[in-house]
Amino acid sequence: MPTKHVSAKDRSAVRSLLRLWPYVRPVRARLFSAAFVAIVASCLSLVIPLVLKWIVDGPVAEKNPGGVWLGALALLLLGFAEALLFGFRRWLVARPLAGVEVAMRADLYAHLQRLPLSFHDRWASGQLLSRSTTDLALLRMFLAFPLTFLLVNGVTILVGYVVLLWQDWTLGLVLTAPIIPLVVLCSYFESRYSIAARRAQDQVGDLTTVVEESVLGIRIVKGFGRHRSQALAFRELSQQLRGTELVKARLLAGIWALITVIPETAIGAALILGTVQVADGNLSAGTLVAFLSTALALRWPVESIGFLLAMSQEAATATERYFEVMDEEREAETFQEATAADQTATEEESAGGAGAEQAALRKAASVRVPRQKAAPEKTASTGATEGDEEGDGDDGADGLRFDGVRFRFPDAPADARPVLDRIDLRIRPGETMALVGGTGSGKTTLTSLVPRLHEPTAGRITLDGADITAMPRQELRELVSVAFEEPTLFSATVGENVLMGTANTSDSRQADLDRALDVAQAGFVRSLPNGVDTEVGEQGLSLSGGQRQRLALARAVVGGPRFLILDDPLSALDVHTEALVEAALRRVLRDTTALVVAHRPSTVLLADRVALLSEGRIAAVGTHQELLRTNAEYAWLMSGATADGTDGPERPDGRGQGQIQSQGHADGSDDPREGNAR
């Protein structure tokens, strides 16, 4: 999980917290009102010592019981007013701050949906969860309490010292002496505590990731008897978090002790000096009582500085963590937007300073899709270019076309070979093209470029002649429907999961759902407890792998898409169900332009033509029978592994499948993340 490590001297809690202003601005009136009410309530506590002075120097000295009762009533009313005002302050901030938290969480969730897949590949889900829950709760608490009381206590201390100096300036100077050492201590504490707070919040994210992975992978943990090792890993992370929390506790205990001892020492010195002055007749007893009462009233505002600073530092690190995600560049809707963002970033970079650093970050993350068209590549089987073979020239008016497409993962080394290199391929309107290749050849990566889950590094992809980079993503993904090799279901009903594949909200949704379930041979849903209204549970793990795959296929075809991308959609089905699904799927494929990743001959036979992808390039295009006769690599791929589980028939170049894959990674021919999923 990438984190931005900022040194203590470069970290500014104030600068971080100021980034919350856009969210706070709509409720600023109530926050300022609450702060004003709290200041008034806190200053009322400073009136109490003045009433005590009047009682001691007046009714008590004059032995006037009526005056004492009057003074007691005034103290009672002051205390009641103070409590009422603090309660009113709490009411003022509760609802708007809950709204701020909701708005920030909604913005974070919406932003996560718009971030590119490369971001989600880098970040652990537990880190994102902790930012959207724990960190935002910390921010709400900060806005509700520490933010207000840092201001309130600061004003109270200032007013209190004015009152102390007004009562007796010599005693007031005694209590002013601790200010300088307290400021130095607070500055030192702030720098140390901010580092510990950031480390603790990152460790909470790591711990959340372990818990989430263990829960989602509970079948693996139990199946391999790894519960002890998982428990040990969890315990180790918990111990690290415990150690960090103890560091925070020691820092907080130290600053709290010093903030308590230093003012208390000054109060003790003022008490001794004041008693001497009363004995000498230079100070009235009432003034000394009022002075000490005022000093004691300031104890809480002074002593609370420690934990208010601690909560502020935690809120500052939570803000940093929140905006680390929000600052990530979203996917541009179109190529024009990406170009405009690039230009803006370049202009800001030329301006220098902090803006240049942020511009550089945005520029690195932004999407750039060069629109040049590479020279047509010759196929291995015929020696002709794809356009020549089809006899369509370069008009590219219909179907799905890849023109000189090249792709390299954004975080891949600059000298690494691209995962896909100069892909030239055309799928005619209404045609089904099977994509065949060895493990790690880039099949899944190629299919993910069509709905723009990844952006091509170079080249163009067109749908019926329209460049996909010029289309808004929403429009593009209404045209293109996808079924992934790994079926993912959500904690929702069967019907809701399937209908995710269509934007249709009319009364025909039920008919579309029934048709899609029939195509996917998913009649098993009717035997579920509540039929299509049955909750499938998290990740759909209450269903078998084949059932999940059929529902994922139904989701892909439910909207009747013009373009269909299927990534080995039948791999988890038994042969009998596979035959039924293929028969129904043929009817769907007649009305759409489809690209189907295939590993088995039975799936290949669904296609009109086959494209062989080898080491990131289109090596041959033709029908299944043509490639079996003319292409040795294709024949080898379609022959399958031997019964004893060895690498299968030897390739034409004398290498087994294991050797091919090993060599592919060794010579840099594929990104290491390709693996079995690609």
C-alpha cells in the first residue's frame, strides 16, 4: 500500500486541517455560533471568582447573612446558565457535523468508483476501509470538540490572565511565567505525537486488511489448516499497533503531567505570595480568594491543551490519509479531458512551488492515450495484414477494431517490453471472435482495454468507427458488456446482481431477467428459497463456482449489448451444462459483436474466427480448422495437457509449456502481474 511519508518538519497540522474547509463551509454559521456560545459559557466561569470576592469582602466581612444568600443565588444561576449554554452548543453542532461526515464519506466512495484499476491494484482494501470509517469518525469528533475548545480555551485563558492581572499584577506575573516552557513543550509534543498518530492509523489499515482477507478467504484458511499462521500474523500486527498506541500513551502522559505540574507550581507560589500580602495588609482576603478561584478556573483550559493537541494531530493525520485518496487522479471521461488535465498540470508545474509538486503528481497519474496509428502488422499464418485479409481497407467503419494498440502497465519499468505490442485486429459487425493464447500472453489485458478498464499506451480502439477515447465512459459501458473469468457477486439478491448489467428501468426488466437466466442456464435460481429475490451473501460464496459464473454470464447478456466481451465464461461448468449454455449463447451471439477469451475447443467453436495472441502480439487469425492445419502453436494450445498432468505435447520450438512461461517472464516479455488471471 503506497503511503506518503512526510517528515515531521514538513508536516503541518494546520495546513492539513484547512483542507476540510470546503466541507465545513456550508455549516460554518452553526459552528461559529456554537463556538461563540461556548466562549460565553466558559467566560461565565470567570465571573464566579468576582462574585466570591464580593461575598468575602462584603456580606461575610460585614456578617450579613442576606448578602451571603444573594451571592449564593447568583453563583447558582451562573452555574445553571453555563451548563445550559454548553448543552445548547452541543445541540448546534451535532446534526451539521454528522452531515459533514456523511458528505465526506459519500465523496470518498464516489471518488473510489472513478479511480483507475491501477490505483486499486496498488492499494489494500483495508487501508481504504479504515479511511472511510475510522478516519472520518475521528474528523467528526475533532470538528465537534477539539476544534471548538482549542478556540474556546484559548480565549478563556487570555481573558482569565487579563482578570488575574487586573486583580493583582504581581501575582498575575507569577502565573504568567509558565507560558514560555508550556509553549516549548507543546511544540515538541506535537511533532512527536503526529508521527506516532500517523503510524498507528496506517497500522489500523493493515490490520483491517488482514481481517478482511481472512474472512473472505476463510475457505482457504480452513482448507489448508492455516488458522494458526493467520492468527500469528494478526497477533504480530496487533502487537505492533499496541506498541505504537503505548508510545502515544507515554507521550500524552508526559505532556499531561508537565502541563499539570508547571501551572500547579505557579499557583502554589502565587498562594504563598498572596498569603504574605494579606498578612501584611497589602491585599484583601476577598481578592486573594478571587485570584485563586480564577487561577483554579483556568486549570481545565490549560490542562486540556495536551489531549486537545493529541486529538488535533490524529485529526490532521486522518485528513492527510483521506486526501491521499481524494488527490488521486480520476479516470478521464474522454481523451480530450485527459489532454486538458495534462495541459493544466504542465502549466501548474511551470509555476513552481507546491503547485508544481501537485501538478507533477497529477501528470504522472493522468491518462495519456496517443492516437497515432501504428503500421498494420502481418499475421503469422498468412503474412497479410489484418486489413488486407479482410479486404476492408482502412475505413474501419464497422465492428470492433484495434489499430496499432500497445499497452504497458503504468508502474512497469520504462525498459520493460509492453504486455501488448502493436495489436491490429478487426471483429466484423455481428461476428464472434475467439481470442486464444498461452497463460500470460495478455488475453485478459486486451479485453479490458475495450471497456477502458485500462487505457492503451498507444494506438486506437474503435466501435463502429467511433474512437472509444472520445466517448464518455458511461456511454461506452452501455455499449460494451463484460463477463470476467472470476465472477464477482454482491451482497444482494440474485435479481439485483443480474440486473446490474442493464440500465433499463422499464417494466420489461423482468422479461430481460428471465431471458438472461435462460441463456445462462441459471434455472437453479428458481429452486432457491426466495427465487430471484434470494440474497446470495458476500461475494456470492453461498453458491457454487459454476452457479456464480452462470449469474455473471446472465449479467453480461441481460441488457442485449451491441458489443460483448467474455473472458472464458464457461470454465467452471460441467460438460453437460456447458453444452446447454453454448446452445443458448449462440442465439445471443448472432445479434452482437463479441470477443471471447477461450481456452477450450468447445468454447472456440462458438466463434466465427479465432485470433491467436502470442507474447503480446496477434500471431494468426483464421477459423478454428484453418489454424489447426496451418499454425503449430495454435494446434499445441488446443491439444491440452496429458493425462498424467505433465506439460503436454512439446511445442514446435521444442519447449514445454512450463518452459515457455518461465522464459516469458525471464526475458521480460510479460508483465509479472499477468499471471493466470491474464
